[in-house]
Amino acid sequence: MTQRIGLLFCCITRGLPCPPLFLLGVTCHAVVGCSLLPGLEGSARLWHLSSNVSHYELGSCETEAKLALSLDFWTLSSENLIAVLPVDPVKENYVRKVKNCIFSIAFPTPFKSRVRLVAVSKEVLEDILDLDLSVSETDDFIQLASGEKIVFGSIPLAHRYGGHQFGIWAGQLGDGRAHLLGIYMNRQGEKWELQLKGSGKTPYSRNGDGRAVLRSSVREFLCSEAMHSLGIPTSRAASLVVSDDEVWRDQFYNGNVVKERGAVVLRVAKSWFRIGSLEILAHYGELDLLRTLLDFIIQEHFPSVKVTEPNRYVDFFSIVVSKTAQLIALWMSVGFAHGVCNTDNFSLLSITIDYGPFGFMEAYNPDFVPNTSDDERRYKIGNQANVGMFNLNKLLQALNPLLDPRQKQLAAQILEGYPVLYYTRFRDLFKAKLGLLGERKGDDDLIAFLLHLMEKTEADFTMTFRQLSEITQSQLEELNIPQQFWALKMISEHKLFPAWVSQYLLRLKSNTNDSDSERRKRMTTVNPRYVLKNWMAESAVRKAERNDFSEVCLLQHVLQHPFQKHSAAEKAGYSSPTPSWAKDLRVSCSS
């Protein structure tokens, strides 16, 4: 095994493909204003508010005002997008091939049945949207969050993009069931884009119905907020509404079509542009539009890059490469598998978006795949870093038509540096998870040794690191692991566990000015006690389908504080071994 580990790190340092043990695998348009709205076709209604004042127009005293208690003076704006980026001239909402634009105007389709608000993020409402929590109880908010009404200043848009899906160019994709409502500028001066997911058909719906179901919507609401609390860049979820409308889904693509309930998540992000946003323009030779979109993205979201700089696209690419490497390393540090790492699901801002068949690894397994439709295991957790490099290469291919030969060479060199960027961040994160301070020879081997033991014993990934954060050095020295540390007890059954403990304790002694209590305190701030394991989400979904949203609420509260022990969570077994009924659960790709 020592030889295997040594070979592994030799490969890493030279940027060569690695075996799966270490989870690496680094193998100008006219301004379109609100006057457009009356002539647009759509079934959602527009709020005409008599005295709306945009945050763009507010003075400094007013921007420091208290949270809004209603939506009466709360506005969105689509102007920043459509003043620069062209909109599809076809106003009718039907499925079609769209060319030479970034957006199509498309209104949400309201539900026909009763709509119920079942979850809301207080933090998103108050810290991002400047809304008092009480606003979520109003009919106005529920109508906004379900797509029934459109607030003043909003022109609902569906984004045109393409992408490589499972390694193959898929052509036009786009927002097939999502509507971008507009941009909100909050009192901190931050711009946030609001989007409804599951809100009906758009020109990009292909053969879909434009809806999302309760099952997948609960999972997205919970996971996006949980990831934020774990410190991982992500889109956010403001609210979840559910209807009684019937939506038919073949959940596991096995011919078993069942009736489910439609739901909508109101989600927010600084931007929803993704690699596929650029790919489709390069693919169809729309190079002027590609340049326009790139300059817009750089101007809005990459302040360190000067839009007048000749090398701006290379500088932009360098940042995306670095931040993508960091994002995937963060995913790995909490055992998160995205499930569908297509280029259309990779954000240009390097945030986690488009939660589909994701999963948090339970028993440690580099081959963990959360997606029932991924038969070739392309997106297994141990291949995510590889996929990141594949996707960045597709981004580079999209940029190449705008680069001169020297810039192409620079960009290629930047991409070649991705494995080192990724591994450096990965190593730093896992050293922190083990409480290691400073740099010592053998740290890489120590991490790989533990992961090897975890793989062989199928120990729980999350709880192994958490219990190492809670157990004392004296308890480890005795090699008599108390039953409460059940994940460590599983690993202790391996014959090489004493050797690893000996190396680990020796390494801890080299931590300068450190104590065992400080080490444990430090480790509990980076090793969560709770993540959204599949069985937990499934349990909440099953209850939600019976109109019992109590576990959705419980999980939301627990996952907002993943590093703190929670009595209700302990009672629910959230830090216990996976229950027997959930051993074979897999995540559906249907949503």
C-alpha cells in the first residue's frame, strides 16, 4: 500500500492522471423598457404598482431603512440585462430553435390549483432581498413565488444556452422550466438575479412540461441552503411553494409513470450564466454576440479584469479555472457529488447551480454515483475533478475564436495548471479536516492512508472526520474506541488502523503552540456533523408528499447549523449510521 500511495502523489505533483483512491482523478441593442410588457403574450399577470421606487434611485438614508413589510415598494429590474444583451424577437411562447440572442421573453404559467408556501429562507429574504420574514405570509409573495404575478420592473426571461451532456454536444438546451424574473439590488449594493424553477414552459422546454415536482424541489431547496451553510459557493433558495396540479413523471426511467405534485423554487444567484452560455454562441458562429456577452459578464462579475484590456478573456479564463478547481475541492471536502456535471450546469462564477440528482456520499466510496441515469459512472464522485478539467477545456474551445495565437497558448498553459490548483486546495482542506497545522513531509501520505482505510471498511465519510474532531488524543492512543464513535470503530477493525493512529498522533505533536482541546475545537468548525444525506432527504420528501412538512422544516433548521450538535437532529438519527431501509436508495434523474 505504501508503494501505491507514493505513486499516487508522484502522479499528482507531475499533473498526471491518478488512480481513484484519493478522489482526485485529475486525469448594441436598443433598451427594452416596461413599455414592452402590455404587448407580450403570457399567462402571468403584472402588478401595476402606483408608487414603485427602485433601489437604484434611493438615497443613502433610504437604503439603510428597515426591512420591507410588504411588496408594495419592492421592485425588480430586467433593464440591466436586456439593454445590452439581445432578446429573441419572437414573442410567442412555443418550442423552437432560437438564434442570435441571449434571452427569450417568456412568462411563467400559473398553477391551476391551490398553491401553498411550505418553506422559506429567512436569511435569503432578510439579508439578500431586504424583506421582512412576515412578507412571506402574504398573498402577494406567494403569487410572486409561484409565478402567478409579476412585480413591477420585471420582464421574465428564459436564457438560451447549449452544452455538453455526458461528454457529447447536445445542441440547444436553455431554461426549459425556469424564468429569470429580474435583478434586485439590495441595501448593501449587491445585485441578485431572481429565478423561478418549475414555473412552466419556455421556448427551450423541448419535450418537457416546464414543471418541477415536489420531490426534487424539496431536495433543491434544502441542499442549496445547506451548501451555503457549509461555506460552499452556491445559488440560494428563497422559498418553496407546492400546488395540487398533477405532474406525471417516470422517476427512474423504467416505464413506471406516476402522478406527482408540481412545485416551484424561488432561487437567487449573482448570475445564472454557465459554460454552455458561451458554447452555443461559439458553436453557431455568433462571435460578435459571444464577445458582447463575455464583455458583459466581465464588466458585471469580474471586477479585477479590465474590460478594455486586450488579454481580458485570458484573465477571465484564468479566474474561472482557479475558482472551479477550488469549488470542486470544496465539494470533495464534504463528500458532495453533483450528479450531472454537464457544461450547461457549470457556472461561470464557479458557484454550485442546478441541483438535480445530487448526493452526499455516506459510506466512503470513490465510485459513488448519485444518478440513476449515469450508467457509465461518468460523474462518480472520484471523477469530478477530471470532469472539471473537461468542462474547462470546452470553455477554452468556446473562447478560442476570440483569442490570437499568443493568447491561445497562454490560456492552454493556464488550463494545464488546473491539476495543481485543484490538488493544492484539496490537500489544504483535508489537512484542516485532520487538524494539521503547518507543512510536514508525509502529510499527503497520512491523508491518503486514512482514505484507504475508510474505503476498505466502508466507513461513513462525514462522521469519520467529525468523530476525529470529537475524540481525544488519549482515547485514540488507547485504541479502544468508545461505541459513540461508531464510524471510527468501523475503521478500527482494520489491521492497519493502529499504524495510522500512530502516524497521526506523531504528526499532531508537531503542531506548534497547539493543544488537544484547541485541535478538537478547530476541527469541529470544518467537519460538519450533519449533511443532507439521501435517506434524510427521502424521509422528508415522503412526509411532504402526505402534506407533512415537519421534517422539511427540521432539516432546514439543522442544516443551517451543520457544525453544531442539535438535540432534535440526534433524536432523528441524523448523525447515526444509515438506516437499513435506506441502504439501496438512489437518486432519480427525473425532476
